[in-house]
Amino acid sequence: MFKPRRPEILALIVAVYVALVLNRPFWHKFLNLVAPHRFSDWVFVGAVGVATIVIAYLVLLAVSLKPLLRLLVLVLLPVTAAAAYFMGEYGILIDAHMVRNILETDRGESGDLVTWKLIGYVVFLGIVPGVLFWLVPWMERSWRDETLAKLKYATVASVICVAVVLPFLGNILSLGREHRELKMTLTPLNYISAVTTYWRREGRKQVKVAAPYGEDAYQAAASNPARKSLFVIVVGETARADHFALNGYARPTNPELSKVPDLINYPHAYSCGTDTAQSVPCMFSGYGHDGFTNAKAETRQNLLDVLKRAGVNVLWRENQAGCKGVCARIETETLTGHKVPTFFPSTENYDDILVDGLKERIEKMQHNEVIVLHMMGSHGPAYWRRYPPQYETFTPACKDAQFSRCELQTIVNAYDNTLVYTDHVLARLIGVLADAQNRGVDAGMLYVSDHGESLGEHGMYLHGMPYALAPEAQIHVPMVVWLSPTLRESRGIDQSCMVAHASERVSHDNLFHSALGIMNVKTRVYDPALDLFAGCRNRTRKAYGQLTP
């Protein structure tokens, strides 16, 4: 069927194919940055192209033993094709954090990303070329002849690489330093480097019990022990601040929250990370953005442990892909698979399920409580699956996870509909908490999204960019607080003061200390400077155990 070929030639064909065909996202970004219009610019582009091919060729030549190279190509091409699809379709970059995000994504979320276009990429750009490469017979030569031939080709390739790179070395190094994102689009280098970095970090971990934190924590005595306190932390998903009507967005994405009395909106709130795997552990860790790493968070107790140690009942209600280890030592209710009236065909529940049953739990409260609600929110790309049909306010809405088949406005419509539904869930929760005042419970809530989302700006979608390179849309998040009048009274919190300070910049770093403060938990790890409420508390209210800075 095929004539025998030299392995050196076969390796060259694969190198050209990978460098030029499967690296379209890299070349698209590279050409946009270089913007060639002069002859010298095009010579530079050509030199980078030749260098990319030659480097790939030298790597393949080094492993060009028949069974090894055939197996490598059969695996490499489909994976590289899939990487090319995701980078091209959603404008993402691939680094160690993206690898963590992928590995910690559940099957339901992963299923949303499987499209016919992805399958086509993997089959026709990956599997088929890989099988064809496997079927081509190799020219039979002695070990000596084959080794000499490879050395000859490698020498020629190296000379070519040096000749084309050396005149432009300064430009290449400068471009690489200023635009690190280029490396994260050059495949397969990007995902091989990312996976290696990820597993190296994982390999350093030792299985151990999380180190105690806030061991001195206790609750200050309340003036009226008959009344209980409840604080609900709502961890949103993928909501971006500039699409909240409360922050000035032209569309009515907050029709219910905009009517809630005494709601405090923070228009300048920022996330700790650009994906759930970073942001959720970070906001509960107490390390803050500047000191956080996943490795550090996994080996130390967090906010929920401190609250529990202080005698506060803590509950995590999960309607997403898990708590990322934050709820490992506390009571957890996983709601994602319950078949209730809000259930729909993709084996997930709408976020209303997080509020279901809270009224009954409040009626039975015997101790102060903190409840965390982890939303599905606006998780993409299947935005249309995140809200019931009656909340499809903006139409037409994209109902395809393959964004290239949708007009940009329809993608934005579907995303904005998720925010309308999130608005409803939060307003419903506030209604339940407001009613709790009549049941002897002083209640409040804080909502903040874990990160934002790109919606086509600069050809970028979804999230997960390295934080240093992330656009504003992925780190600027909505945050709102609501406190019942009885909770404000018991804590001596001045509502007008809270509103006056709401325009200041805040972040996930504030969550840890604000939760301790509002629950009157005293501990050395509490920092009043990061407590959203501390500056507006009446310091004469000693009976309520105020934590004075």
C-alpha cells in the first residue's frame, strides 16, 4: 500500500504537520503580535516558522525508533489536535493551573465541552494522520547506517536552525519575555510543560493531616443567647461584575436584587484566581491572593475549620463540581444528582435547590451557623443549561457549546440569562433569611463569584488565564451583602457606613475575616483591616463581643 520511507523523512513530515497545521492558534496570536507589513517582518516570521519545525524535528528524530515513534505519534497527534481545538475555539492558554482545572472538572461539566467539531479535530487531524503514519513501512537498514543517517540529518537541521535563529535571537527572546502567553499556545510544548509542572507539584505533596489553624478561636458571648445567628456565604460561579445591572450594566440582569432594601453592592470586587480550583480554596484559606498556593492551602485548615472549632455549626451545600477540599472536614450536602422538580436532562440541578430546605433548617437551629452555598451559576460553555426556560430574558440565546456556530450576541444573551437566574436565587435566599428574623434568628448573606468570564473580547472565551495575563473580565467579580435589621442591631453595624464604604476596592481576601467578624469569633488570625464590617461597628456595643482592632 505504501512504499518504504526513511524514518528521517517521516519525522520531518510529522514535524511540519504539527508546527504548521496543529499550531494555528499559536500562529494567529504570533502574527497579531508581530503584525508583519515589511519584508524584514516576513523574514522574521519565516525564521520563527523554520525554527519551530526544526526543533520539533530534532525531538522526533531523537526518539525515532520504530515502535517508540509510531506509538508517540499515535498519541501525540490526537491530544495536540484537541489542544488546538480548545485554544482556537475559546482562546484559552494551557498552563499548570489549566491542567489542574481540567483534572478537577466533573463529567457533567466535561460533557458540555464535547462537540462535533472537537470530535472532528481529534479524528481527522489526530487519529487519521496517526494511523496513516503507523501504516507507512520503514526502509530497512543496518543499525550503523540508520544511526549515521540520523546524525547527518540532525546535523543539517541544527545548522539550519542556528542560521535562521541567530540573526533574530534578540527579537525572539524579547518577544518571549514580553508575551509569555505565546509559549502557552505553542503545542505540544505547552501541554507537556503544563502537565509536567502539575505532576511535579503534586509529587512533592505528602499525605498529612491539615495543620491546625486558629486554635485559639472562640465565640464572644451574645447579649441575647435566645437568638441565634446565621450567616450564609454564597460562592458564585463565573459571574463577571460588568454584566451585573447593579454595577451599571445597561441590561436588567438584576431585576429582583435591585428591589431588595438594604442590599449592599460592591462594584470593585476582585477574585483570587481565574478558575474554581484556585479561587475557592484561596478565599477560604486566610492566605490571601499574594500568599496563596494550592499546596499551602491543602496542608492547613481553613475558615470553616476555624468556625467549627469556635463552636459554630458549619454546612456546605454543593451544586457544582466539588468544594476543592475546603469542606473536607465539615458536614457536606451534595445536591448535584438529586432528582427533584428542578432536575433537567444533563444530570445537574438548577441553583434553586441550594435554597430548598433552608427554611426548615432554620426552624430547627439550636446553635449559630454558617452555611456555604456553592452555585453552578454561569458555568460555560453551556450557559443555556444553567437556568430554567422562564428566565430566558434575552433572546435568541446560543444553545451550542461550540461557540463558533453562534453569533457573539447570542452567546452574551445566554450568559446574561444565567445572571438573571442567579439574581432570582439570591433574592429568594434573602427572602428566606428575612423571614428568619421572626423565628429568633439574626441572618445575613454574602455573595461573591469565584472568578469572571471572557465573552469574546480579543477572541477569548471562558476563563482560566494565568492571573498575571488575565483580562479584567476574568478577575473583576460581583459581590453583594445583605444583613437583616436584627443582625445589624446585634452586631452594632451602621448600614449607612457600610453603603458609604462599598465603593472601595475589595477582594476574596476579605471573606475570611468578614465571616469571623460577623460571627463574633475571636482569634489571633483575625485581621479587622480585612473585615468588611469592622469599620462600621459601634465599638460601644461591648455586650456583643465586638472584636476591636
